[in-house]
Amino acid sequence: MDLPTLPSEISPLPNEQWPYLVILVRLALALALGLLLGLERERRRKEAGLRTFGFIALLGALGGSLGDSFALLAFAATGMLTVLLNIHAARSGEGIELTTSAAMLITSMAGILCGQGHTITPASVMVISTALLAWKERLAGFSMGLTEGELRSALLLAILAIVIYPALPEGAVGPLRIVEPRAAWITVILIASIGFVNYILWKLYGTRGSDLSGLFGGLVNSNFTVIEMTTRVRESQGRFASAAYRGILIAIGAMVLRNGMLLLILAPLALLDVAGAYILMLGTAAALVLAAHLRTGADDARETADIKLTLPFSLQVALKYGALFLLLHMVGILMQRQYGEAGFYAVTVIGGLLSSASAVAAAASMASQGAISSAVAGKGAVLASLTSIAFSLSFVLRSGQPRLIRRLLLAALLIAAAAALGVVLSGAIGAVIGPWLAALRPLP
């Protein structure tokens, strides 16, 4: 009986040919991210530390490289590991490790993304996760220090941005077709969001000295900051004058910076036309603050103005910003149509007295809709900022300190001169490079 013969060629087992360098880079990135988060857990003497998170990230990267089935298997294995960790912690009487368990699952998912070839997304997620773990005490203290009004303001801001905004009609509405509800509302949300974020920063850091108080207070509301510092000068009978001088200048510089940011976001070309003015205004304010700091020393820099800023976002504030923005927008367009640039500048000056942020946003909105040129909008924004400075310094007259008043008036004049010089230089530079840029544009 003849035995069956084996085939001369045996088919090889299925295998996957990986590009060595690519896979090595993916594994290295996953390992680095796992060790980053594991280092924080190791410092807090957790059961799952540096090596555990490194292994979890490598396991996820291998699973992501092998395919979706192996990625799910790696994630499931990490989930089982978290269960075992919590069982061990419960038996040891240490309590459930919910935070570490969540960090392990995130590390596994980030490793899977690395294995699939992603880079920025897993790196960002792991850096943010490590920051959340490292800032445990600060975040806990901040959340416990939140008042009901502050939490309600944050929720209201989210509702108006996520729920109300999509329901607004698109495009211009009304008989004159000069109001775009969505554009107006996103501007209101932008102004309120900047104020809210700076309010949080002021609450965390701004009460440690007059300089920080001036910075974050000026970003929220420069007028309130100047009023509070002036009140402190009057109550201290002039002892707080040096610190208040620096704080008020910093608040003015912060207001100019905020208005420049609004212009950059809403109408970048308008900021480009007056970039020299904003740079020179900020540079002049910074130089004056530095000179004052060097002259008086750092001893009184720790003095703090008791600034009592109101919540920067509430329904009342949102309606005020919205109504003021719409009013300035509509009146600005009508005045520009009737009286040209002079009419627009007049409305901008009035807007700067009420709210420079709203005036700058209205000018930027008009420029984006083509109602005015970007150069006119930029000059209007600078004019609104200077008007706001003049209005803020009017409160300094109540301090009863002639020397402080003279110093701040001189500083305001220098800032105004820097703004004028910046506008002139920006115009001259634009006249030189404008034809060159136009020549570079492709023909239609």
C-alpha cells in the first residue's frame, strides 16, 4: 500500500510585514505618553505607576497596529486590569481607584491611536490627562470655591453658545438688511467668553498683587479695575499710589491687548492695517510700567487692590452686550452711509465710552460685511481704545492725588501719541507694500 506523499512546497503561515521604522516610532510615542502619565501616578505612590502605564500604552499600540479586533482585545484586557486593581484596592481598604482606572483606560485608547498612526490626538489627550491629574488639589480647591452665581454663569454661557446660536437665522434680516443675527450673537459670545476666562484667571491669580490684579482685571473690565484701584488710593491716603499707577497702566495695556485680540479674530485684515498702532501702544505701556517698577522697587508690588469684579457673564450682561453691539452696528452703518467715515468715527467714539469691546467688535463686523474698509475699521478700533483710556482715567480724578493724576495723564498722552505714530507708520508701510502684494495676486 502506497503512503501519501507530502507536497513538495508547504504554504507558509500568514504573517504581516510591518515597516520596521514606522512601527518603532509608533511604539516609542505610545511608550513615552504612557510613561508621562505613569510618572504622575508614581509620584502619588499609586499601585499602578510608571511601568504599568508604560505596558498599557505598549499593549494598546500593538493592538492598534494589528487591527481593530486586536485593538478591542487590548482595550478589554486593560478593562479587566482595572477591575482587578479595584478589587485589590477594596480588599486592602484603600478605596476604589476610579481616577487611576479612568487614566488606565485613556492610556490604552491613546496607545491604540498611536498604533493606528495618529500622533497629535493621542499626545494632546495624554498631556491634558496628565495635567488634570497633576492639578488635582488646585482644581478641587477651585471647584469648591465656585459660587452658585459663577456656576450658573458658566452654564448660561454654554446654553447660549450651543443651544441658542444654531437656532438663529442665517444671513441678514430686517428691512435694511444690515443685521446678521448669527454674526451678532457669535460676537456677543466671544466677548463674554473672553471676559469669563479672564475672570477665572483673575480669581485664581489676580489677587496676589496689584500688577496681576491690573492685568486680569483689565482684561475683564478696565473701568472697574481703575475705579477699585482709585478707591484704594483714596482710602489709603496715597500710600497705594505707586502700586496703583502700575496697576492702572497694566489694566490699560490689558484692555488694548483684548481689543487687538477681538480685531484679530473677527477682522484680521483690519488689525493688519493698524498693527503698528497696537504694538506701539502696548510697548509704550509696558515701558512705562517697567520704568515705574525699577524706580519704586518690588516691595510694594505685593500690595493688592481689593478689586470686586462682578460676574462677567450673566443674562443681563449678555443682553447688554447684544443690544449695545446691535445698536453700534446699525447706527455705525447708517452714519457711514449718511456722513461717510466721519459718521462712523463719531459712533466709534461714543461706543468707546460705553464699551470699547463692543465698539471694536462692531467695527470688525462692519468690515467683514464690506460696509467699511478694513483700514477704516482698524482706525475706528484704535479710536475706541483711546476713548476708553480717556474715560477710565476720568475716574482717577477722584483719587485726590495730584501727582498720580499728572503721571497717568502724561502716560495716556504718550500712549495716544504712540497710537497716532503707529497709524501713520502702518499707512506708510501699507502704501509701499500694497502695490507689491496686489501684483502677487493671481489674475481672475
